[in-house]
Amino acid sequence: MSFCVLPSGAKTLLNVTVPASLLGQTGDLITTDLTIADGKIVKTDAGQPAETTIDMKGAMVFPAFVDMHTHLDKGHIWPRASNPDGSFMGALETVRADHANWTAKDVEARMDFALRCAYAHGTKAIRTHIDSLDNLASSSFGVVQRMKEKWAGKIDLQASCLVAIDKVFKDEGDFPAVAKIVADTGNILGSVTYPVPDLKERLLDFFHYAMLYDLDVDFHVDETDDPTSDTLRTIAETVLELGFKNTVTVGHCCSISVMPEETADEIIGLVAKAGLNVVSLPMCNMYLQDRYKGRTPRWRGVTMAHELHAAGVNVSFSSDNTRDPFYAYGDLDMIEVMREATRICHLDHTEVPWVSAFLSNPAKACGFDIPTLTEGAPADLVICNARNWTELFARPQSDRVVLRDGDPIDRTLPSYSELDEIVS
């Protein structure tokens, strides 16, 4: 049950609480009014209110969220493919074995289920990674195209191929065909990097196709607690060496957090110089990183978000996996991500407007429309029964109201029982 009932059509929401940065202002939270008409925000604060006015009593309002790093093709396979020990290798091996079940029908049903959840929670744009070896690329990118069409106007959907860097070759293997599929479908070229002896050569082969097809790129990087894993450095150096101008995103970047500080600072400087976008996945990384049987974890698994931001790097946070071997939980709920990232990464007690890391920062990295609450913006809003940050993060905001084009949507979440026959 929603905490309030809002009518369709034109209305003024009186006394709402919004982050100042979302109105282009400085400071933290401010109280204002929002007038909505014809699916847009037509006035903020002063001005003639609509005929219908509702006193929101300080309720917090956000634009619809951007979830820039997900795995919709893996989502919800846990019932048939659970991680045997919670480890990273357990996840890799379990997913690889489950690839045999990934028919187009299977992937489409799970992907659509996940998008329904994200939409109900208030997300408007998503980038998903797509496992692209084992002959999966053609089928799964075909599913992505069907989901783009089905969800047009509700969720903007992008996809990035996911290929291990040691499988990337310029003139042999599966990667040239995968890159062509990505280019033909207008998506993003992606890979996962780790310290292989010929990493630089493989990266040059990867960027050959990115430049050939004029593609943005998205890497999984150094998702480990091994301080000697510094593929992030090599990616930044390669981008600078090539003068690569398209958008480069790097996800995870966990290992810099366990490196000597001077080494991490040097790599962060290269990341900033190369203009890389960093996305942290705090929930999944806390689940996987520093997990050893019978031993309490010693670190939180996340990247150096504060230091990266201070260096001028565009930093975002995202969901990552949902109910698959890499993360047993999650529901593509960006308020949950924001709440947990705040706790895990200590985003509170700072003057940085970290709310942008769940809205405008990922939108910039992906090329989505920038979420804002300024006049003329779409009235695609998430309204919470909380008046400040501590109230917002104390509860899951299950009674939030989501508006699309100014009108409330049905927030009923799909039942897991719908997937019983698919993932049994």
C-alpha cells in the first residue's frame, strides 16, 4: 500500500523535500513545490499552483533512477544454480555450467521479470552485461532487442557484451563475431580483465574493434582482493596511448583498495587523466570479496569511491547481479542500492552530493537522458514517505509512489512463483 494516493493529471505537490543538486542548487536538502502538467515538471517553488494541490508534508522526491551495471541474462537463476560456497570461483563455475539452460525463451522470461521489478521500484534506464561466449551472443542480444522494443517508453535499455580478456583476439576466435553483433545492434563493447601475461596485446585487440565500429566500452576490472591485480592501470594507459575518445566505463575496481596508498593514488591519477567512468557495485562486492570459509571478512570489498571522486573521476553505484551465483539477493531496487552504498562506503557525513551517483553520474557515463527535477524535465518521479536522509535509509521505502509522465503507476511486484517452471 502506498503512503499516499496521487491523482492523474495536472497537480502541484506542496512541501516536498528534494536534494538541492537536483534543482541545480548548492546545499543538501531543500523544501519546495513541484507543479506537474502534461507529463512534465512545469514549475518549481514559486508560481501559480495547479488546480489540484496536495500537501506532501515533506515527502522526499527523486527523479527515476539509472542502474548502469546489471546482469539481466543471469538474473534469478539461483533456484537452479546456487553458489555452492559463496566464492567468486563458485559463481564463475556455476554460471558457466548453467549456460546450457540459456535458451532465448529462458533468458527472455527472466529478463522481463527483472525489468518489471526495476520499473516498479522506480528505475528508468538500465545497462545490462550479456555473457557472450558459449554461442550465447546472437541469441541473448536478440532477446535484448525484443526487450528494448517491449519496454520502450518505460525503461531505456542498453547492453554490453561480456567476454574474458584472454578470449579477445583481433583475427581469430569468437570475439570478432561478437563485436559485429554488438555493433549491428547498437550496443556497447565489453570485457572482463585480469592479469594475463599478454594483457596489453589483448586490450589493443579489444580497442581495435571499439575503434573500427565506433563503440563505447565497458570493462569488469580487478574484481579481487589481490593487490597485485592492477589491470585498471593498463586500461587507463592504453586509453591514453591510443587517444581513444569514446566513453570508457570500468566496474568494480576492488583491488586498489588493498594496494599501498601511493600505488592506488598513482592509478587513480591515471584513471582521472584517461577520463574513465567508474561504477562501484557495493552489495555484490561485499557478498563475494574477502570470503573464506570459517573466516570473518576483513574489508568491505568496494573501490576507493571518495578518492576517485576527489580526483575528478565520474563515480556511480549500481545493482550488479540479482539472485544468481554472484549475488544471492537484490531486486534491481536503486533505493536499496543507495541505502546500502551509503552504509558500506560511508557516503554520509560529507558535503559531496552523492545522490548524483545514482542519477546523473551513471546517465552521463551511459549517454542516457540526465535525471533532474528542474522545470521542463519529465515528471518521472519516485516519492518516499521520508523527510530526510536518516528516515529514507532507515526503512526500505516499500510504500513509495512512482510517477511516470506525471501519473502514478501500479507498483505491484511480480511473484517469484512466475519463475518456478523456468528456473526449476
